[in-house]
Amino acid sequence: MAASFSDGIGIANLPNQRHKIVAKRGAHFTIMVVGESGLGKTTLINTLFSTELSPAKNYSRRHQKQLDKLTEVEIIKAELEEKQFKTKLTVIDTPGFGDYVNNRDSWAPIVDFIDDQHEAYMRQEQQPERKEKIDLRVHACLYFIRPTGHTLKPLDIEIMKRLGTRVNLIPVIAKADTLTHADMHTFKDRIRQVIQAQGIRIYQPPIEADDEVSAEHARVLTEAMPFSIIGSTEDVVTPDGRTVKGREYLWGVAEVENEAHCDFRKLRSLLIRTYMLDLISSTEDLHYENYRQAQMETRKFGEQKPRKFENPKFKEEEEALRKRFTEQVKAEEARFRQWEQHLIAERDRLNKDLEMAHGAIKALEAELDNLQVGYGRGTGRR
């Protein structure tokens, strides 16, 4: 009897069962890219997944857009397969972000999209039939920082604050090949200082105390943030004859997967090879639960979410109309005051003329009285 249970009861085989379930179902991963135009967001996504998910955009025409056009959200879906394992990938792109002079509230469509996906999933969970749920909850958000070499802009800080509480935020420095190693190191330090000072929440890979190798890898990835990246889907030949993905310059080749040139491999490890499942589970257990709890505390079960009608564009138009109305009222008040002053002056003039007329009448009456008195005396003498 003891011999039959020498290999245990089988609990240790649960990881293998889980592996089979995941391998059969595949994975569903949603990634959002946020940043200004021309920073290589689409190129990086194509480089990460080694396929052209989205064609390159013509940013030479971006200044021909309407000046009041808001940030729009573009959804790209693809199914990738590697070694018979399938992954349904959804990329949320935000083209045109921060392109305009007035960028106030330009983050609203992005924040609303993230909240709306939590809301849609929560509504589906409350339905009797929950087999075919549509899940577009964002598991990771890559925030692209322009390589200025200075620090984060106020717009970057404001957006990252709002995104960090809603999604796994991963900051990346675009076009790392435009800065020297020394400038990039200084730029990273400044960004880290701002992130810490402003209390911006960014994704931290979990450190497993019982696995020193995994813990060290997590520390390396954490210390590398924000990741400096180079995106390219083109094959170039290095001076030593190797064919690599990269960008060719007069001074040499900037290699995408060369860790001496950028942090692309670290970013790929974080997003795909090592922590994809943690990004998915933290979205479910942390961000979605926070949203769900906040909504459940303020709404009844099944109650619709109150919609926001404060569209930034309408808000600006309302303020412009209010300003124009105020200016018109002030102009009318000034004109009324001018009329009032004119009427007061005319009244004073008429009163003065009336007083002069009364004085003349009194003088004539006095003269008439004198004439009558003189006439009476003359008649008495006769």
C-alpha cells in the first residue's frame, strides 16, 4: 500500500496541467502605445513582434490636420503563433498625441478608453451568459518619451500620473540612437528623479525571494527603466559582416538587439518573455479590481455608469462663447453708460435752460408789476 503512494498524490503535477490549459487556450495580450507623433511607436511594435502589424504613417502631413482635432484611439488586432502557441494580440495606438499648441485635456480620450474597457468587462460579468466576453482591458502601456536630454515635460508628467493609477505603465525613451551614452545616462537619472518626486506609479516586475536568478533579472529590468529603445524592421550589415535589425549611419550601425546600444531586449523580456502573465494578472487583480471596487461603492448593482458630457472640445467652445458673451455685455454696458452720461448732460442743460427761462419770466413779471404801479400813480394824479 505504501509503495503505490511513493510518488505522492499528484499535486506537484498541477503546473504541468496549467501549462497544458494555457497552451491549448493561448493568450490574449493588449498593449497600448502613447506618445507624440514621429517617435517610432508603430515601428517598435512591429519590431517587438517581428511582423508588420501596422504600416508606417506619413508624419510629414501631420501638421495639415485640423487644429481642434482630438487624440483618436486606433485598435489593431492580430493573431501570432510561435512553436504552435497562439497569442491574440491587440495594440491600442494613439496617433497625433501632443501635436497641437493647446494640449489641455488631450489625454482624456486615452484615460476614458482605459476606464471604458474596465466598465465594459464589468458589465459583461454581471450578465447571465458570460461565455463569450470581449476583453480589451489594457495589460501594458508603453509611454514614449521624446529624447530631449533634459527632463519630462509638464504634459508628460500629467499624463503619466493619470495612466499610472489605471494601467501597468512602462516608460520608454524613443530613438535612443540620437543621444550619446553619457547623455542617455543623465537623461534617465533625471526622469527617475521626476517620477519619484511626482509620485508617478510605474510597473515594477515582481521580485521572487525564493528564486535568486529571477530576482536578479527583475532588479536589472527595474534599474534599466525608463528603457532606451531603437526600433527598426530593416536588415542592415554591420562592419564585421553580420546581418542585424538596426539603423545604418555614417559612423556605423545602431543595432536593435545589442544591449550596448539600447534596452530593446530588456523591454521585450519584460513584455513578452518573462512577465507577460504577470502584466495580465496584475491588470485583473489590481487595476480592474480597483476600478470595480470604486464603481461598486458608488453605484447600485446593474446601474449604468453616468456618462461624461464634458467633451474638451465642447468645453473650449463653451468657454469661448462665455467669453464672447461677457465681452458683448461689457460693450453694451459701456454704451449704456455713455447714453446715461449723455442723458444726464442733456437733463442738466435743459434744467439750466429752464432755470434761465424761469428767471426771465420773473424779471418780466417784476417789470410788469413796476409798469402797473407807475401807471396807477399817473392815473391818480389826474
